[in-house]
Amino acid sequence: MAKQRKLAKSNVMRHLITKLNPRSPISEQYRTIRTNLQFAAVDGEMKTMLVTSSGPSEGKSSTVANMAIVFAQQEKKVLLVDADLRKPTVHYTFRVDNRRGLSSVLVGEVTLDEAIEKSDTPNLDILSCGPIPPNPSELLGSKAMEKLIQDALGHYDLIIFDTPPVLAVTDAQILANICDGALLVVRSKQTEYESAQKARELLEPAKAKLLGVILNDREMKKGSNYYYYGNN
């Protein structure tokens, strides 16, 4: 059992490569993505962004965690919100308490300030999922969610949402209507072209600008596993 916990901890920490090895080629790719996102939002300041995927196991959650870290390393005040109210992972990745979180705030059990956890990365705070609710879509599309975002924007430069896969449920589409930008993660040799295209089509009508696609886990000659393609 102890060995399993140690392996699980090691696996989680490997996901945070931008924190553990900021000089690595993969960390550099994340910084390149950060720069490209800033250029993509040149016509208007991007304060809220969601990250989603077409399906499960495409690297979305590890990508959003590392994106939050590289923005925080730029001395931006960042809030990472686990808006996957069905299969949350952010509290595992950052090892924070999940007994209260986003769902707790949305139903009025605690205030936003009470639910936010400090991470051990400077400038990065975490709002975990909290108890899994029976009505995730309704909570994410509620007036309480809009108020939460407005309240958080008074304290943070950027809010990043980790959302469920867009083809599985409507949660990402709902949040895309109240965010400034959306980012889609696909996995090399796994995500089918038709699935990625359908995910894009579902996100495009939303208010959020589709900022681009991250191709994850692609073999690169120089050892980099991440590459960014802008939305053309």
C-alpha cells in the first residue's frame, strides 16, 4: 500500500514538469503556448479561460495544471478552478483539500475566500471541485457561477477552468459562454480527427474565442512532447 501511494505521488509530480524542471524542453513548450495565447488575445485582455478535450485521457488535466503554473511564473495572479464536477483531479495534482470547493461556493455553503486553497507555487491559488453535485451543468450555468467569476476577477489576473471533455457532457460549452477563451487538448495517435472536429464545432458558437489546439504526447526529435497549433 505504501509503495502504491509513493508511485501515485511520483506520477502526479511528474505531471507538474513546469514546476519540477522549468528548464526542460517540455516546460519551454508550455511557455511557448503561454506566449501564443497572449498573442491570440491581443485584441482584448484574456481574464478567463477554459481548457477542455474532445474525450477522456487526452492529457487535459496535466496540461491545464502546467499552464496555470507557467502563467503564475510570469507573476500573474492565477486561480485554477476545477470545473470538472464529475471526475475532478486538480485536488490530487496539487494535493489540496477537496471537502469544500467550487460546488460548495455555488450552493452557498461557504464563501469563495473560504474555499480557495494556496498552492506551493507563488501566485497560484486553487479552487478544487468540492463535493460532486447531482446537477453539474445547472450549477455551472447558474447566476451563482457568474457572480463567482466576477468576485474572483477582483483578486486575480487570470482564471483558468479545467472542464470535462466537450463531447461527453455540455459543461464545457456552458462555461464557454461566460469565459473569454477556450483551449482544446488532443492526444497524438489517440484522438480521432472527427472527434476533434466535432469538439471544435461545439465550442465555436460559444462566446469564448477558440484560442487554439494543443497536440499532446507527440514524439519530437528533441524530446519535447507538446506542441501548439493556433486556431486558423
